[in-house]
Amino acid sequence: MKRSESRGKTRWARFAGIFGLALAGAALLLTGLSQGALAASFAVSGSAFKISADKLVGEGFVQYGDVDQGSGEAHVVAVGAFRKATLDNFCQSVFLPKVPMVGDVTLVLVSGGPGGMESTDIIIGIASLTGDLLLTDTQIGIDAAQLSKGPEAAKGRAGAFGLQASGATIGQLRQIAWSTNAQTLRLKNLALSLRSGKNECF
């Protein structure tokens, strides 16, 4: 074995020890998510995370502007919320730069196949989004405080711009977000991995 390879393996062993308890907790949570429906909330302090999917099909969609405090800092976001959403070939990644002793690390969650991720009453603090969007039964320019088609908690400030639709489909979804909250979240055939370097979903 080369000396550089030995050092690399030692560093990863130390990394596993440092983050062992956190990963054990994550494993328990993610096992629950893969087996059934659990309430879920994700916010990574100081870091945005990426989500990709081949296709998202949602019911009861609303969108409005807000300020996200859930990640430890204030970020202006476009809130996107669905009463129900299903994503094919779901991937979520978080880039963790300069981890002590090991350097850059990427945490990746993958739920492959049709309907890999299913959620209800999901609310996302979006920094950016690209994809092919189709909306049905759409209202644009509605008062954000009067939004009624999305989750009950998904309402903006009175007088602010809002959009809602009975249905939404997004093809080739590529999204960067600061936070996600869901009443229920299920990940099928879940695979969690820690990757050396910057190896995100996109």
C-alpha cells in the first residue's frame, strides 16, 4: 500500500469516529423515512443543499417570497410548497468544506426509481430552481396571505405577491435550497454515502 493511500484511509477512519454518533442518528432517521412516513425538517446552518430529480409531480402548489431564518442566517427565498409531491430518481447533497483532518466532504442521499421520494405538506425555502414547469388551474398575483391551494402553513405576508396552482409538474428538476419542512417524507430504496471532495447531485 502506498504511503499516501495509508494516510487517506487513516483520515477517513478518524472522520468516521468524529461523526459516528451523528451518522448513527441520521441512519435511524433515514431508516424510518425509508420504511414509512415521518415528519421531517432539514436546515443546514450556513450551507445550502442541492436537490435533483428526473421529474416532480405535485398537487396543491403555492409560491411566494419570504426570509428563511431556519439555516442560522437570514436568506431571501422563494418559498415553494405542495400538499403532495412525488419525485422520480431523487438526489439530495450537502457539501461540507474543510472538515477537520479530511478536507472537503459531500453527504449524498439517493432514492432512485419512479416515486423515489414522496412527501405531504412540504415547504421548501428555495434559493434557485431550474427545470421544465407545467402548471394547471393557475392563479398568478394572488395576495400571498390568501393562498389556499397549498399546505395550511404555506402563506406569505399580506399584500405580497403569490402564485398558486392545483397541479405542478417539473421535468429535470435542479434546485438549491436553504431549508425543507414536511408533514411526511418517505424515501424508497434509500442510499446514504459520504464522498471525498465535491461530488454533489449536480
